[in-house]
Amino acid sequence: MRQTRENYLSIVQDLDLDRLNHIPEGFANNLVWNYGHIVVTLPLLTYGLSGLPLPIDADLIGRYRRGTRPEAAIDTTEWETLQELSTRTLLQVESDYQQGVFEEYKSYKTTYGYELASIDDAIQFAPVHEGLHLGYAMAMLRKLR
């Protein structure tokens, strides 16, 4: 997941906020939304389904969770926040997993058709999910360039 997130930032690093916020023809969202979505999904799949407090602001989750779409362009502050949260939440999940924090887990069937029945399932599924959104980002870039 760390590498996927680094790759994501690498492919968009030369884009300004207007391009990051632009919804290319044929897509329902933009590059910012896809990045924000992977950032909020990992905590939802780990902490959320384990019944633990989420380490991300509920407002951000509300903007990037499954089923949402970009409602407005984001500014530099939010883009920087998403990047910081990307690193911090990944490290926090890793640390909490190693410490055995995720004791209970509520089963969840993903839209990908994969049944998550444990924290291990969630952690194994997350890279697949993030890779999917990196693929969307790469397709969007072809439309933007």
C-alpha cells in the first residue's frame, strides 16, 4: 500500500489543483477524490469494521467514502491534509495491527465481491482496492494530458 500511494503521488506531482480537481469526460470523479477515497477506506475497513474510533475526521470520510462524488474543488490545504493522512493512517494501522488492537471484526462484503471476515482479510484486500484506484488515476491522466 505504501508503494501504491507513493506511485499515485508520483504520477500526479506535476499537476496543479485545477487538473487534480477536474473530472475527465467519462468519469464520475477526479484524481483528488480517488486519492482521498483510498486514504479514508483503509481506516473504514480496519477501525470502522472493528468497532474502533476512526483516526480520520468524519467530515473527510463523508466526502470520500464509497458512493460519494466530488461536490466542490478542494484547496491546497485539503490536498496536503490527504497526503499527510495517507502516511499517518498507514503507519497507525500497521502499528495497531502489530499490537493486536483489532480484536473484533464485523463481516463485510465489498463491492468487489470479496467477503471481509477478519482484520487479516481487510489488510489483504486493501492493496487490491488501492491498486484499482491507481488504475483509475492512470486512465484519468491519459484524458488530462
